[in-house]
Amino acid sequence: MVNSDKGITNLHVPSDVIIDASMPAVIRAGGKGWGPDGGEGDTTCVIPDSSYAGVYAETIDYFKETGALDPATSGTVQNVGLMAQKAEEYGSHPTTFEVPEGGTVRIMDGDTVLMSHEVEAGDIWRMASARKAPIENWIELAIERQAAEDCRAIFWLDADRAHDAELIKYVTPMLEAKGVADKFEIMAPTPATRASCETIRTGATTIAITGNVLRDYLTDLFPILEVGTSAKMLSVVKLMQGGGLFETGAGGSAPKHVQQLMEENHLRWDSLGEFCALGESLRFAGTDKARVMGNAVDAATEKLLANGKSPGRKVGQDDNRCSHFHFALYWAEALATQSEDADLAAAFKPVAAELAAKADTILTELKAGGGTPVDLGGYYHGDAAKTAAVMRPSATFNAIIG
């Protein structure tokens, strides 16, 4: 169910169930989902998709045969996704249409019909595309990633699917020209799924090199199978003209978290992915000070996990704001005790000391008002001042960090 507490199912609004986040959670739970009684029950899933439904079916079959992964020993599936310049974009964009009447939609190159689809009135017709430059950039990124990790790397492409067959025409010659063809495999998504599961079960790393849709699916599937959530996953997107984007996953769960915040003043969103992105982006900046600060972020993140300071689901438990306090404390402590940059150590030593000394007061202020509704000034377009008052309720904490 979408919201078992309110009796809302995906039959109310089908788009409320997001396949990339829902299916991995059901698989990890042994085929169970939330029911109207607030408990877990056996679940039947229907995925009307001939291209990628097999990924989930194969995952289910594999784990029925072998049992769950052990997070302490399993490896990881990294991803290099084709997404630059809106490659294979599948969201709202100018080539999505509601068909006004029955007939045929044709894609033309002059007088040549490249493809056509028979449609009915009311059908939603969407076209995605990928240009040569982002395809070649995607292959180059895959080569760089494999060289950095020196691990198994698989292009998830089906030679019997027209779209994938066209991509293979770029992939194979480039790998051969770079002299690295022997380091890569090309598999259809279903066998690639099993191969990846088998690889990570041994504790090894594998790289999934995929189109944009599978990039979205797999960056939820494997983190959830490995550690139970994709909220703690870091995604690094290198931009074609330089620079990079550093982001986290699990955005699909954010609306329900905001609803809980507004109703109960408890935000269970886990910012660990943002913390990881902060550390990586500081190192990406390239300066010595930024590198030291980035390494300290990693130390703080590790301590946050080791001490179990991630947000809880219910009012009264630590939430996102408490987690941010602990992260700030651990980051300041890591900077204060590192020996690579004396100026940074001197600057953060008093900050770390004050945060530690006033921790009880700060946590009490952060949790005050839990269980009561709050006013953000709106759901989609909140008021900045009202939101800040809710998200930064500790005057003591604010006075220290500014």
C-alpha cells in the first residue's frame, strides 16, 4: 500500500507507486508489502513492461534460489548511466503527447519512415532520443570507471532490441579502438541481472553500464538489496563540459516524509547521501583545504553510521535535524583532530568543543514540539522563513554554526 495508515493503495493513484523504489523493497522483504492492517503481507506485482520487467523477475528467482545478501560481505553494483543532454529522457518533455484521435504516429527522416506506432485516441505517446556525443561520452566514462575499479563491467544491452542494437554499434568499435574490449561484457538485462547478483554475492564489485531508465532502476535496486535503502546512495554525474553533479537517491519517498513533517513535526528523511555528496564534491574541488574537509566529511559519516545516528521513523526518535547535529559535531571533531591543516584544526577545535558541551541542550531543542503539526507555508511552495523556523528550531545550535 502507498499509505497503510490511511488505507490508500496504488489503485487510488497508480503513479503513487514508483517501480524503482517499490520493487526492491518488496524483494528484500521476501515478497511482502504493507497491508491495510499496518503489517506486512504477501504481495503480487504486475509490471507491464517487456523491456525491463525481466530484471525484477530474475532478481526474485535468484534470491529465492540463494537467499538474501549479507550486507557485511556482499560487494556492490556501481552504475554508469547514459543521461547527458537528455539522452533517453523518459520524463515530461516536448516529445510526450496525448493522442487526439486514432491513427498512426510516424517518425520521419525526410520521406523515409524510421518507425511507426498504431495508436488510439487518448493514448500517451512518448519519444526519447540519444545523440552521438552523449553516447560516446557514456562509453568513455565506462572505460574510465572500469580502469579505476579494475573489476567486472557489463553493458546491459539486448542485441535483439532495436534501440540497444543501435547503441552496440557505438560500443563495440569504441572498446576495440581503445584496446579494452576484453575488459567488458555485453549482456541483455535479464542475464546481466543474474551475473551482477552472482558477482556481488562473492564480495566483488561490478559495474552496470546502462541506459537512462535502467540507471534509475538499478540505483535503487542494488543499494536496497545490499543495505536496505537507496537514500544513502551517492550518485556522481560528470558533466561533458567539465564539472560534476553530486546527488543522492530515493527522492520518490520524499513526499510522504514531508507529509509526516507537516502532520507530526518529524522528518525521517536520511541525509547520509547528501553527506557523502558533500565529501566527494569537496575533493572534486581540488584544493588542499577542500580535500582535507572532504576527508573529514567521510570520517564524520562513518562515525554517524557506527553510532547509529540515522533518523528514526517515529516521533520521539532522532529525526533528520538530530542527524544533522550529530554530523556537524563529528565533522567538527574530525577537522579539529586532523593533522594535515593546522589552520583548519585551530578553527574547528572550539566549534567541536562547544557542540559537544551543549549537545543535550541542542537535542532537546531540536525535538521540542514533536508530535504536533507545523506550518511550512505551503506544500509545493513553502515559505522560506516558516520552513527555516521548523528545520532550525535550536537557537543554541544556530548560534554556534551561524
